[in-house]
Amino acid sequence: MTVTVLAILETDFVPQRSLAKIMNDRLQRAAKELQQVHFKALSGWGFPSDDLVVYVSYNSKYKIRYCIVNDVPADIQYFVAETCGRLGYILWKRDRVEIEEDGYLKS
């Protein structure tokens, strides 16, 4: 299974410029840590052609939120929810998430 975690840098709110840099750096570190450390065990699950894509971003209260953006089995969804919950991340409730290649939300 290929695991990809992407940090979505644009949020529903506009933080101050100096705060935005700190928040974006923190979010990118969190995404990298999720992919390389916390979801590393998933690389042995399923078939090699299976993918897991997770987006992380901030909500308006500066909490990290996550969402799985592709179809995965229930056990993978549970593992992601359990792992993110332990880290204090919340579920990103969106009907549909569309992201451009540069990591920003499509308008």
C-alpha cells in the first residue's frame, strides 16, 4: 500500500503573515510525521497497488484536522481515525475536497 499525507496550507480563515509561516511549517512537519512514522505500518497492508491519501489542514480554532480522500477498506479507515485521534487531530468533515497541485484548495 502506498501512503501519502498532504498538508493543505490554505485554510478557511486568514492568519497573520508571521503566524501563517509557523502554522504551515508545523502542518508540513505533522504530515511528514504521519506518513513516515505513524502510518508506516500500513505499507505492508493490502496490495501494492492500493493507495491511501490523507489530507491535513487547520480548522478555524487552529486544530489539525484530517480526511481520507480515497476509498479504502474499513480497517484502514479505523487505523487512520485511531492514530489521528491519539494525536489530537479531528475529522475534517467536508463533502468533497479538491486540491491543486501546489497544495492549495481549489476555489
